[in-house]
Amino acid sequence: MTTTHAPARPIGKAAVGALGALAVATGALESVVTPTLPLLQRELDMSPAEGALLSIVLLVTGALITPIAGTLGDRYGGKRVVVRLMAVVCAGGLVSALAPNLPVLLLGQVLQGAMVGALPLSFILVRAHLPAGESKVAIGVVSGLFVGGAMAGTLAAGPVAEGLSRHWMFALPTFAVTGATVLVHRLTPHDPPRRPQGAGIDWPGLVLLSGTLVTLMLVLGLGADLVTQPLVLLGLVVLLAAFGTGWVAVERRAASPMVDLRMLTRPAVGKSCVLTFLICVGTSAATYLVPQLFAVPADTYGFGASATAIGFFLLPGALAASVAGPISGIGVRRLGSRAVVTAGVLLMAVGLLGLAAAHTEIWHLVLGKALVALANGLCVTAMVTRTATSVDLGDTGIATGLVLVTRVIGFAVGVQVTGAILTAGTPSGSKIPAESAFVAGFVLAAAVTVLSLLVVRTMSKGVKE
């Protein structure tokens, strides 16, 4: 027996504004760690490895939550799920704000990772209530506002942490997320479920994917330190292969898989995921290395910048990223996704190679980071828009969730790899990496970015395939 749902009511400007406000607030909460990581490392007495873990734990959690959120959104309606998800995010923000030490802060970041699932849920709501042409632009706007929120968080985190305390830099955006969630609940019309509600959650798939991601992070983060312990390193690699193989096997046989791997066989989705992964590996180098380079003491090759100064220096990049979403949405609509992604990839490669070649002045880093941020916004928004509009309406959450998961994994892998490069490039007895380690990180990221052009060449010119 099937249930008949009433047609979705057209979404108004106030509802789109509420979704935009939520995107801004969650973007701000997600971004506060990046400019203040050197400060947090000092205050909580963190090692470089612990600092790298703190910078990615939210993203790893997001990679697990996003496919579940997308599936539940297709099954129960995007609005219903996003409101509950934001309750978890708000709890995580408060835990982070009250955290007295690193373990509690990590717990808060784990809970905050639920925010990553908000974007595919927003896309479900947009597609359910807007015509196809308008939904492409709206998806770009919401994506751009999320990055705009990250800009605000990047700029404000340093002054708040230094002027008040690190606790307030988590508390203030958490209050904003709470207010935006209330607006979404009141202003956004309910969207009807698009899939049957009878199937349960794929818990075996969730456990195996968790093990895969955690083991992958351990291999990447500890690989350099375990070179002298090859048996331990080999054991981790074997465990990673076992988790990964088991997860693929379970997902292929599950009646209602957490991640529908069959979706990857669709050219539009599979290529978007591969491209998003490669592009985000490249982006992560600038995101992680530039703040670290700003914080290197001025009596060496760095600038000795404070958390406030770092946030200010990162502002142009955040601004460039915030306008990239709408520009990409319009560009995909007029020129097609391949043209937008090609331009973004070339721009990112130029930015990364520029950072490797010239980083002796502050403006070198500011300009290079801005180019990379703009390019990343163009590419990722084009991939999400292309994917969201190339599948059936009922598959929107799952398909965009796959792209966003690969975005998160690509970023986490890139951060861990560049962190390992800095660790390997730090002389014994020193806490300052060699300058050549930064150069190697930027060059490697540029090489990965250029490789993505091989995939871009196989894309169709339009949005749909």
C-alpha cells in the first residue's frame, strides 16, 4: 500500500533566506578552527599530529553523516531531517565551547560534523519547491552563502579567541545556528518524502565505513613515524584494505545501503565524485599550509602572525570562495559544467604553483590562497549542481551526498598528507618545518590538481548526461 503525498508548496524568498542563513551560520561554525589552530595548539599543548587530527575530525564525521542525512532526507523529507540534524550540531557547538581539554573538544567537533549533512538536505528542499532552472541558481547561492559564513568565521575567530576566549569563538556561531534552525523550521514548507520509509539504517555499512576512514587517517597521519616500525604500518594497511573491501561488499548486497555505490556507475555522478576528490586534495594544501606558514616565526622565513592577523589575511580567500558559488551556478546554466570546471582547475593550478614559487611576502600568500579558494568554489559548486540536476528527484540527497562525502574525504586526505610532509620536513629538535616542506606540499597539490584535467576531458559539455 502506497501513501499519496500532497504536492510541495512553492518555496518563497523568506524560506530561501532561512536556508541561506543556516548555510552562513554552519559555515561560520565549521571554519573557526582553521585560523586559530596555532593558538589552540599552544593553549591545549597539542602536538602537530593532534593539531592535524583536530583540523579534520569534523570532516571525517561529516563524511559518515552526509550519506545517512541524504538518504533520510529522501525518505522522510529534507526539512524534518535537517532540523533534527541541527539539534546535534548545536549540542556539539556547546560542547566545543565548554571544552576544558582536547578530548572534550574532539567530542564537540565530532558532534558538529553533523553540519556537513545540511547541504544535501538543503538541495532536497530547493529541488522540491523550485523549477529546474531556478533550482540551479538557488543551489549555487546556498553553496556560496555557506562559504560566505566560513569567511565570517575565519575573520572573527581570531579576534574573539584573543579578545574573549577560545570558548566564545565556538559559542557565538552556535547561537547563530540555533537561530537559523528556528527560522528554517518556521518559514520552510514541508517537502514530501521521495522514497519508501520502511527500510532501516545500514548500520553494518556505517561501522565499516567508519573503520575505513579512521584507519585511513591513521595510515596517513602516522605513516612517517611508523617507517621504523614496518610491521605496525603493514598491519594498518592490511586493516584498511579489510575495512574497505568489507564495506564495498556489504554496500553492494544491502537492501537499503548507506551509500548506494550503484549511483557511482552513472557517468555524471561517478565523474563528479572523482573530480571533487582530486580538486579537494589540491585545495586542502592551501587551506592547511598557508595558515601554518603565516604562523612561522618572523626571524626565520615566516611572518609570526597572530590568530587575528591570520584570519584577516585569509579574508580575501574566503570572500573569493563566497562569490564562487553563485558565479558557478550561473556559469553551469549558461556554459555547461565542463567549461566551469576546466576554468577552475587551471586557476587552482596557477594559484598552487604560484604559492610554491613565491611566498616571501604576505601578499603572495593572500593572492595564492584567494585564487585557490575561488577555483575550489567554482569546481565543487559545478560538480554538486551537475550531480543534483542529473538524477531523479528522489535520488537528489543520495547523489549530492556522495559528492559531498568525496569532498570531505579529499580534504581530509590532503590535510593528512601535507601534515605528514611538514612533519617529515621538520629537523630533529626543532618545531619549525623546513621551508622546502611547504614548497613540496604546494607542488604535490598542483600536480594532483592538473591530473584532474584527464577526467574533465571526458565530461559532457552540458549538465545532464
